[in-house]
Amino acid sequence: MMSALKGFIGEMKLRLAMFFLLGSQYKVLSNVTVKFDNGATSQIDHVVVSPYGIFVIEVKNYSGNITINDNSAYWTQSFGHTSYDFYNPLKQNNGHLGALRYLLKSKDYPMINVLSFVGRATFKNSAIPSCMATSVYGTIRLIKSYKDRVMSPADIIIAYKHIETRRMPNTWRTKRIHLKNVRGS
């Protein structure tokens, strides 16, 4: 329960920062849940539709020391002599990009994988991937670092509306369905 609360707080911190620090040309959707034909679901923390592409953002509100291995299925979080493995969030978010492509069947919009660590984690002896930010403001800087316009105003409206209308409703019921799918029960 505590990790779910930490995750929610991390997502809200980034959501508020995007609301206040990104301009009106950035359209933000949060908690986008995609349902596949087979009943499986994928929940994306944030999607930002902009002239610079569609940013698909996975948020982690972690503390401790994080050991990154881009190619490994798991990364490690450690606190002194205690460590925990967690699924590689880059691979997790690659799945989210696939889910968003599934949702946007009609178009192949340019998508950017963004991993946002918003907690007090440190990254020792690890090369930080270029698609990863280690703070809320770092995430805003990463998004704003994209300068090439790759989507027209019409594309932005169409993509945003398709995501908004084709996603599952952003409700507690949807969250329960997704958690049930994740747990496999």
C-alpha cells in the first residue's frame, strides 16, 4: 500500500509540474489505460502530445541507490546491505509505447520513451540513459529539449482526441481491472 501511495505522489508531482511548466502546445493525459482485444491492459503514467512528438512517460518515485543495466530485465534498488530487483522501467515503458501504438491504430505518430525518477534515488556507477531524467525538473527539461516539429497542429488534435476517446475511463474501476490483470488473478 505504501509503494502505491509513493507512486501516486510521484505521478502527481510530475503532473503538476507539467501543468505549470509546459506551455499550451503540450497536451497532457494522465493514467492512460489501454485495453487489448484479449482483455489485457497497459497503464501509462503520462502521455504528452506535442509538436515535437508524443512523449510516453513512466514515473518512478524511488529512493536508495539504483543500479541501471539497460539490457537486463531487472534493475536493482539498494539501501545499505539490502537490495531489491525491479523490472527494467525502460522495457516496461517500451511496452507502453506498443500499447499506445495499438490505441492509435490509424497513424504512426513519432513517440518518445521517457523515464522519470522523481524521488531521492541516486544512480551510482550507472550510465544514465538519454531518455531518463532524475528529477521532476529534469523531466521537464528533457521534454523541452526536443526542438524539431514533427507533428502538425491537426495531428496533435487528432492524436489527443484518439487517445482521450479510446482509452479506458480514468476511474477506480479501471484501476482495479488493471491491477487484477497485472497480478494475474
